[in-house]
Amino acid sequence: MSFHHHTLLIGAGLSALLISATAIAQDGPSFKCSDKMASSVEGLICKSPDLAKLDQTLAAAYSAAQKTAGNRANTLKAEQRGWIKGRDECWKSDDQQACIRDSYNQRIVEVQAGYGLVAAKGPFTFDCGSNGSISATFFQTDPSSINATYKGQQAFMVAVQSGSGVNYKGQNESFWEHQGEALVTWGDGAKQMTCKKKT
């Protein structure tokens, strides 16, 4: 075998290796998988192409948010660390895959909405009569989301499937909008309020 031919073979082998490494990087999560992760949430993400894809999506959103965060950069980092701790709690869940998936979907939408990565409409004011008023900004995330403020408290809510209108759900809040009217529950066990959109 001539020296020149041998070099070509090595070159071809290297490029094939690089291609397969790139394919793994695209299919896997944003972090490096290892055997040590086997019995952990990260291990589950490494084994699931769907969860790995969600991790890639969040990593891209987080990277974009770092560029727009400005003086909120430290807040973004702290939020992300807190979120990772929360995500890792999914290990205790009865349905680990669903828990991790929901955790990622919520965080992706929060980062996109919170750091100006998607278009927003509002804020709009909804008059809740004797209960005061609610301010809501709507974000074109997927699924859509809102950031609402009521009596000085903020709540971030994500759209869930509903028969008519759009139903947004947060931790202890819900905001169901239909034809300029919103049915709002704010707080655990709170009574539902009917609020009308101010034009």
C-alpha cells in the first residue's frame, strides 16, 4: 500500500468518526452522558431521544436568554440551578418520563417568555369588579403562555387543552379566557372570579 493511499484511508476514517460524533451530539442532550448517570434523571434523559431533544431546545433557549438577560444574568443562572434541582426531583415521580417532559416544557416556555425570545401581546387589563383587576401579558410560546399580575403578585401560566377559549394554568392559578372574558382562580382553594377585558 502506498503512503498516499494509506493517508487517504486514515482521513476517511477520521471524517466518518467526526460525522458519527456529530450525529450523537445532535441526538443526545446538551450535556455529556456517562455510565455514572445510569440511575438518575440525567440518565433517563440520555436514554430518551424525546427528552434529549427537549434538553437541546432548553439549552438553545437558555443560551439565547443569556444574550438578552443583561443585568438579570445572575437571576437567570439562579433560576436555572433551581429548575435543575426541581427537574431532578422527577426521580421520585410515579411517571418519571412525563414529569421530566412537563418540567422541560414549562421551563422552555418560561425562558422564552421571560427573556424576550418570543413575541408578546399586552399587557391587557381585566376588570374583576369588587376583586380589583388583573394585568396579563400573552406570549407566543409553544404552548402559549401568560404572565399575570394580581394585587402585586406575579404568576406565570401555560396553556392547556380546553373545549373553548384558552385555559392557562400556573402552580395555584388558572386563567380561562373566552371572548373577552376571563374566569380566574388565584391561589389554592380561592373562589373563581369573572373578569372582563378592558378595551
